[in-house]
Amino acid sequence: MEIKIQRKETNKAYTSGTLSANGKTVAQYILEYTQCMLPPGTYQLTMLTDTVAMHRQLAVVAEDHDTVNAQPHVMAVVMSGNSYRNVMNTPNVVIGEKLIPGAVINSRKVFERFFDRMEKCVARGESITLCIEGNNLREHKVPMFWLTPRNK
């Protein structure tokens, strides 16, 4: 299955776009921290479960990932969250529906539906690739509500 992230808008705080699976939009709004984004390209995705916190994750792993190794090198994670601040200083991606610029709603619901779809794909023996596009980014300003007030 091919997962595609299409980046659309960027500013110095976050980059937004959409996520689709085999051409069908899965998440209408995704957020990444601009300074730590994965470069455009194609990556291998794997499904992980954090046994301590019991969180399910879709992780971007290195191409030379050893499928036998229980602890692969995770480069980034597709996850649920509330805003780009959930992924600050990491190359992770938050998925959901747009609430306001830089914030999402229904993230957990969108992520769970997406993860279940990926589980079915893996059960059928398919591999999951992530293709990141972002050559035509439109610049916009950071909304005022994300800026911290200045000390006087």
C-alpha cells in the first residue's frame, strides 16, 4: 500500500498538508514541525506497539531495516495529537481534521481508523511505503494565537 503525504503550506513553526492511502484521502490535515521534517522521498513504514504505554504506532524505519530485529531504528512516527507542538523537535507527523491552522481535532479517531486499515494491509502480506511530496509549498505567516506574548 502506498501512503502519500502531500505538503501544502509552511511557515517557520509548522508545515501542513494531507495524507492519502492508495489515492484516497485518509487525513484531511496533517502537521509537521518545520525544522525537523523528513525530506521528500519514499520510506518504508512498519507497525509497532509500545508494550509499556500500549500505544500503537506507524513508524518510518530505515531502508536497511532488518525485519527480524525487534527494535528497528525509528526515524519518525505517524501519530495522533492536538497540534504541531506535539511533534516539536521531532520529524513526527500528527494526523486529524483541521480545527484551526496548526491544530487538529478527531485525531485519535482518524489515527485508529488509519491504523486498522494498515493492520488489514499487513495481514494480507502487503508492504507499506510512505511517499512524501512537498515541492510546491506555499508560504504563510504563523497565526497570532501560536505566538507567545512578548515580555514587557
